[in-house]
Amino acid sequence: MFEQLKPVPQDPILSLLADYRADTHPHKLDLGIGVYKDEQGNTPIMRAVKEAEHRLLTTEKSKSYTTPAGTDEYNQLARALVFGADHAALRDQRVVSAQTPGGCGALRMGAEFLHGCNQKSRVWVSLPTWANHAPLLAGAGLEIVEYPYYDYATHGIQFEAMLEALEQASAGDFVLLHGCCHNPSGADLNREQWHAVADLMARKGLIPFVDMAYQGLGNGLDQDAFGVRMLAERFPEMLVATSCSKNVGLYRERTGTLFIVAANRAEAQTAGSQLFSKIRSHYSMPPAHGAAIVETILADAGLTASWEYELAAMRERIQGLRQQLVAAIAASGIDGDFAFIQQQFGMFSFLGITPLQVEQLRQDYSIYMINSSRMNIAGLNQGSMDYFVSALTEVLSAR
């Protein structure tokens, strides 16, 4: 039977990472893989995480199973972080949540839950969106429909086109929105636009599904959660998927959360029973170590303050790199306006060059990014900035 199988092409981002690791160029740059890097080019373990692990090493008494949802303590703290401790949806007990294997697990289990609610509903995703969104959602049986989002010419949001497309959605369809730090573009909705999208969805009977993988890396923990919190006030039903990979640096620990907001406490409990049953048949229990780290941090005021301080430093470093990159490109004399880079948020932006130019950067200068020209701003540092801009100048001058 197995001889009938055909090989599946390697994921382009993971393939790019393998090529980067094999490259021996002394000035090679990885601007492709989506991980935060510090000034030394490392992806460090946050100090609050190390302290939490030290405490767990001495206090943890068992490696027994938790539950399909994870621990109650983790979920309570995660809900407060995302919605705000005093949010009406929490007071009314309208939110049920489950710790999941990373943000991917949250997205997939959210899709499984939605497919169980209505097998004929569609999920609308932005064009472009994170490459793994469609496989995760379609793999659960959901039909994928795209709405225009990023304008490659203006480097901003095609907002009117987005609204026009969503006017074609049917009642009961789901709309996947990026909570902050849009991946891959870095172009985020402003508050007025969030309200306009909410107005349309409410009028059309659409259900929000928010992916917030970068809370705290855009404008701040509370500011980045504006869209989620506003929608939870206005909509009787919605889903939110979050991740601790970027903002707590727990990439390989696979720590995420799925939140389901229902109309009332009774419906939330029913939704939870459906979700937990699906979790039981997929992976039974989530991994516990990453969640225990997050729980330890958020339950301790000192560790929370330490984590928030370090997260703010990461955010400010990315914002600073954006400003420095724009200034360095302008000083180089490159033809074109790259100011949009400092107006965007999070780790990613499209550089706006062609796939052939991306390939030339890779072949001639060992600078790695995916063919769409999405680059991880955090992959730059003070030592590599001039090299990158010089290489970019050479590539663009040859066009």
C-alpha cells in the first residue's frame, strides 16, 4: 500500500531554514523563519521563564495528566490576559477555554468545533494570510474563501475592497481576523476599521474568529487586544486562538489557547463539552510544561512584571529596527519609498521586491527570506543592517 504514496514537497519556510543552516557564508542572514532574535542573533529564553522553570523544578510533584482543557488555573489566567480581568464576558461566564498544543492546535481545534456546528459554513481569510491558516482550517473540513486585505502597491490595507468582499458572506460564515501584528504584512486594522468590520459582521450575521499570536509585540498587551475585547462585547458568539510562542518565547513547548465566547453561561458550558470531546479524540491532553510556566508567571506579580518588562523591550527593539532600516535605506539612495516599514507592527513586513530579487539576495549574499519578500524584521541587528542594505542596494540597482 505504501508504495502508492507520493512524496509531499517540504514546507517552503522549513526548507529555507535548512538551506540557511547549511550555508557557510560568514554574513548569512535568516530573515525568513518567524522567531524573535536578539541583538546577538539568538532566540533567548526570557528571564521570567527561567525563574518559573526553576520554581517548577523544586515544587512540581507529579507528571500525571491534567484534563483535555489543561488546568483551571492556566485557563483563568489566560482568559484575563486576553480579555482583561474585568471584561463583561468573563463576569457573565460566557467564555470557555482550552489550553492547546500551540497556536496551531488552537486554530485546528477551533476549526473542528466550527465544522461540528455547521458543516456548510465557510471561513473567510485575508489575502494574504499566514501560510498555515488554510491547511489548518481546511483540514477540518471548512471551506476557505479569501477577502482582499493587503495592497502591494500602497503597502497598506485595501479596506474598502475588504468590506465589499465580506458583503458577499452569508449569515453563519466565519471571518478569520488577525488580532494584531498581521502575518505576513504587518499592516493592522486601526480602531475605526475594527468598528467598521464589526458593524458589517453584526449586520450580516457573521461570526468572528480572531487569531492573536503576537499579543504584546505590536503596541502593548492591552492595546493589541482591543479588537478581541471589543468584539467580545458586541457579539454573542466568537472564537479566539492565541499563542505563547512569540510573546513568552515558548516556541517548542507548544503552548496556545482556544477561547469560545457564547451567548450565555449555559451555552458556553455546552460549547465546552463539545470542544473537550473533540480534543479527547484528537490528542486527549495538551502538553503541560509550557502551560505550567505561563501559569507560574501570571500567578506571581513579580514574575509578571519581569515578563512584561522584557516583552516591552522586545517590542521596542523591533520598532527601533524598523525605524533604522527605513533610515538606512533612505541614506543608501535606493529608489523608492520604504517608509511604510516603520508604520507597520510586529515582526513581519513585505519588502516589496520580486521573487527573482529575493533569489538574488539568497544566491549572491546569503540573505534568506521567503519568495513573497516577507521578512522578519527581528532577524536584523546593528551588525547586519549595513550589510543587508548594501546587498539590497546592489540587487535593486540591477533591475
